[in-house]
Amino acid sequence: MLDPTTTDVLKAVPGQRGLRLLEVAAGTGTVARWMAVHFTEGRVTATELDTRFLHTHGHRNLTVQRHDVTRDGFPAACFDVIHARYLLSHLPSRARVLGDLVRWLAPGGTLMVEDPSLFSLRAARDDTYRRVSLGAVHVLRSRIGTDSDEWPTSLAERFTNRGLTDINLRVMVPTVSCGTPMAAFWKLTLEHLAPALVELPGINRSDILYTLDRMSLPGFVDLGMATYTVTGRKPANGLEGKECQHQ
């Protein structure tokens, strides 16, 4: 669902040859493999805590590495492109990790961070869908510290404060309707969080069932979670990057 926006932005990265690319928290690796195909003369490193679903699929310029971004590091200035999607907003140490990503970025390199925002859910027209969806975001915030409110909307400013330039912001709001990827994703999320949702004031089991049913019916159309995509460039200062080795 999110890959088309991600890859569209990555296509605009300057200096397409010989790049060193890092995909942090690569998930199943769709973006990392796209990088390996698109940047054929580059080297792609894809990291994850759990690499069971992360495979190279035979791409020789793609390396998979188990890596905890909150604890493990890389040498400074050793990547030309760093991408992280739907990661930082879930980390209590998100501000520190953002600083690490900037430090790992080579002069002239591009940092791209994508995180979800709930502003579009607040604008949803269906009252029950809106309450249940915002309840799910509340559960994530209380359980693991997810910030889908202030963090994504402040990313561009945070990039500037970290010394990045050429800041670009793109916001994508997908539609939730029968058969859409966002509907499938959100239904799975609500089903998983249902036991915690019914503990929230103002939400009962019938509200959750109503929302799940509505998203499965033709004719239902509403707004899903927005995604903030922010890119920035580290000013070139003549320093050369080092070879990347896990620390």
C-alpha cells in the first residue's frame, strides 16, 4: 500500500550510481528489494529485529542483517541513502534514533523517514469508525509509546534542527473501503487490539463489530491513517564515508 509513494520519492535521489543504501526495519523487504533492483550499482543493507520474513531473493547487492536500531550502531557517514518507514513513531527513543540516522548519513546523503499520522482519522465522517480507530491509536500509545500525533507533524522541523537541508514533505491519505489494502490492514489491526479496545470508555464490542462489518461492505468509504514522508539532505563537507560494519 505504501510502497508506490516510497519508491516514487526514492527515484528522485541524486547520484544513482554506487550508492550505499540502508533500509531500517525492512519488514518483509519489499522496499529493500526494490532498492536492489533500481540501484543496480549500489549496495543495499536491510535490517530487522526478526529476519524470518526478510530475504534477499537472490539479489547479490542486498545484504540482510539482524539489527536493533535502539541499541546497535553503524559507523558515522557510511550510508548515502537511509530509509525508515513506520518505525520511529513506535520507539520511545525516537528522537535519539533519528539523531543516529543522521550521524550514519554521509555528507550529501539523503534521509527519508515515513511515519503514520492520525489527523485524517479525526476527520472521518463515520462516528463509530472514527471512535474505534482513534481508540486503536490510543491503545498503541499506552502499550508501546506510539506517537502518531505530534511526532510525524514535527518531522520536517526536526530534520532542519538536525542540520539537514532541502527538506521535502509529502502527505498521503489512503481510502478505507471494501477491498482496499488499507481496509485489510486496519481490520487486522482492530481485530488484534479488540480485547484492549473494549476496555476503553465509550467503546463496546458492538462498536468494533460494526466497524469491521462496515469496512467489508461495498459503499463504505472513509479516511485511513495518513503517512508523512519527509526527506532531507546532509550538507556535503568533503568528508568521505567509511565502510559500514555492524557495531
